[in-house]
Amino acid sequence: MALKINKECISCGACEFECPNSAIFYGEDHYEIISGKCTECAESDYNSKCTSVCPVDCIVKCSIVHS
């Protein structure tokens, strides 16, 4: 399963720098996640790094994965 950033994103950019897989980028009007690159930080001892720094909790689980 991957994560996605919903429209509540305030485009602060905090999540982009936390992603170890470079899966987060700025889209047309807010940040987005490339689901095929997102591992939810499974290789680390932490929870998803991006969710821990998001000030508005707009990063949620996405059950559909696109490459």
C-alpha cells in the first residue's frame, strides 16, 4: 500500500525533504506522491517520515497503487 496527499495540503514542502525514495513532488496545485516509489518507509524503524512532519495531516493511505 502507498500513501497519497489529499487536497488539504498547504504546500509547505516539509514532506518532500523527508522522503527517502524521492517519491514526493510538487504537482499542479499541491504536493503529490508517486505511489510506485512510496514504501511508507518500510525499510526504516519509523512510521512514514512524511506523515510525521505534515502540519495538517493530509497524507493518507491509498489502496490503489499506480506506477
